Amino acid sequence: MEKKYATPYEMEGKLPLKQAIPLGLQHVLAMFVGNLTPLILITGGAGCALNDSALLVTLLQNAMLIAGVVTLIQVFAIGPVGAKLPIVMGTSSGFIGVCNSVAVGIGGGSYAYGAIMGASLLGGLFEGVLGFCLKPLRKFFPAIVTGTVVLSIGLSLISVGVGSFGGGANNGDFGSLENLFVGFVVLVVIVALKHGTKGITSYASIFIGIIVGYIVVTIMAQVLPTTYEYVNAAGETITATKSWVLDWQQVKDASWFAVPKLLPVGLKFDARAIIPIGIMFIVTAVETVGDISGITEGGIGREATDKELSGGVVCDGLGSALAAVFGVLPNTSFSQNVGLITMTKVVNKFAIAIGGGFLIACGLFPKLAAIISIMPDSVLGGAAVMMFSSIVVSGIQLVTKNPVTARSVTILSVALGLGYGLGANTTILQHMPDQIQLIFGGSGIVPAAVVAILLNVILPAEKEHKA
């Protein structure tokens, strides 16, 4: 009897490995850099400045391992922990601002980083408890509120995607013709495969597009100059490597196998870190509700259930507590992968589990991780501009799920105009207390969510008009 496999559009069931592997890998490719960047920024910033390259390698290794483990828990669940949905987990970038501020305030160094880990452990446990209490709070998250949050998530990521498309805003050759060409080629390949083919080439269009990007930049390195010159602030002429060049030396230098270390940094418990980071865990719970809603609405075509939302938030919190024990910043659902699911409609949990397994492998085999880590920004950007915009589309689908009324228009308009606008333009909050700036500044997701929740409670429900 021939063994029956599921399709990539079905959540349950096993896919043949020739489909599951590329579909899982494209999720890893979409989030890999974003999973490591927050750790690099915190440990290397003015706040912590650990100045220990061996420790940083250990922390990066643990970040990949934990992301894979928590992804598997989110996908399959352990009792009430996990949403049993195709959710990819990773290191949250939302904690960068508050962690940097805490590190500076405490005095920096390893003590500050240990204090951040101690606060993350307690904050993760707190979010886990909050997840168990989520059902009675569900009334505060109707489609108009979750849709607004999903819209805000998508809007906040669009600039990130375009920045990568141009080669990385912090790179000296940002916006160069080479970077734009690479991003454009990747985008065209993805669109062509997604809508011009069927089967695995359509399902795995992101993965294939990125592979094509690797091939393109390899060819470019053989026929084009790979360095450029610029004058720094001191008037010195500096020669730098163009951002689209693959650094294969990094792969060569990476070790083949490494054992993850438990408690690489000692936990410290300091109220100066616990309070602000604890508040951020409430914020990330709201974002997780939005991400889960985006996945179920954009990928499955239905609203998330109470059990899925509760399990997802509990996993978010307890996963972050586990991450702290391994010296890693809090974990949360990755919006990049929400965009990938809403764009491809591939929701098969077995494929996502393959991606989680690959993340674990990256934590155990650094050379494998290095191959992904050298991906040029413009290659990732070619996929990101489409993935991130698809989150906006999912948000629109959510807010229009029910008939559009004057009330829903007001909630959406004020939440995006005032809430998202304030958060996305941080200088307008420069005279506010630091804690307010940390929580409401930056992406605009949090203030938009707060405004939407408040208006949903304050504005009276509209009465049905009988004919």
C-alpha cells in the first residue's frame, strides 16, 4: 500500500523529506540573521561590552539551539505549553532598547548582562503565568484589535526589508547598483516560481530564490570589484569589502562540533533590571497574540482559538526563561516567519519542525551555521520585502473580517495614526521619562496595540439596525 503524505497546505501530517527540508530551511533562512543580531548588539554595545569573543560564540551557539528547541515545543506542545501551530521562535529584537538602557544604568560589563538574564528568567516565568490567564482577557482582543497589531507588525518590518534589499543600512555600499540588482533578482525568482510553477518549486520559492542569490553574488565576485574606498570622519581613506561578497573564510574558521554550555553567564537579580524588563514581557505577550492571529488568519483562514493563544504565550514566556538559563535573550514568535507563512500558505508543522531541527543542528555544528550567517543582506532583502508586506495584508484581512463600521474605522485610524505614528517617530517622545520611551518608542507596535485596546473598551458597541 502506497504511503500517503500530507500537502504543505495542511497543518497535520508528514511531508516527504524532499519537500519538508527546503520548506523548513527557508524558514531558518528568513530568521537566522534576526535571531543573532540582538545578542550581538547587546553584548557588543556600550552597555554590556563583554569583550570575550569565546563567550560570544557560546552565546550565539546557544541562541540557535534554544530557538530550535522552543520552536519544536511551540509546534508540538508539551501539555498546555505551546500553540500547536506552525510558529518559528527566535531571539526577540524588541528587548534591545530596554536591555541596552538597563546595562548602561547598572554599569555595564558581565554583571549587567547577568542582571539582564536574571530579569529575563523572572519575566519569562511571569509571561508564562500571564498566558495561563489569557482566556478571560480574550474579550480585549477582537479582530479589530488583533488586526491592528498585525498591521503594525507588518508596517514596522517593511523598512527593515527595504533596508536589507539595499544591502543593509549600516553598510557603506548601501543602495549600490550591485545590491539592488541582487535583491531584484531574488525577488523576481521568488515571484516567478511562486506563481509560474507548481509543486515544490512553488512551495519553496523563498528557499530557491535565496539559493539563486548565493549563486549570483558568487558569479559577481568573479567579474566585479569586491572592495570600495571611502573617507571616514578623520579624513582617512578606508578600503572595505562590499556587503554582497560571501565571506567563506568565516565558514572555514568555524568548528565542526561544539557542546552548548549551561549558565555561561551567572544570573544576577537586580530590581533595576527586573522592573523594566518585566514590563517588556507584557508587551511581547501582546505581540505574540498578534503573530498567532496573523498565522491563523493569513495561513489557515480562521481566527486563533483561546487554547492556541494561551499555549503560544505560555511557550513564549517559559521559552524565554529557558533561554536565560543558557545566557540568551528572551525568545518570541518571529514576525518574519509569520510573513513567510501568510505569503506561501505553507502551514505544515512537520516542515516547520524540520526548520527547528536545523536550528538545533546549527547550535551543535557551527560550520553549518556559518554558511547561513554569511548571507548578504541584499539576498535576504529580496525575499523580505515581499514577506513583510504580506503581514500587512493579513492585518487588513483581520480588520475587515467583520463588517467595517464607523467604530472599527475609528479604532484602526486612531491606533495607526496616533499610536503607530508616535512609536515609529521616537523623537516625539524625547521629553518623556526613559521608561516610556523604551516601551512606546521604536516599532510603533506597542502604542498602536494599547490605543486599539483602550478604544475597543471605551467606544460603545454599535447597535444593529433593523430594517
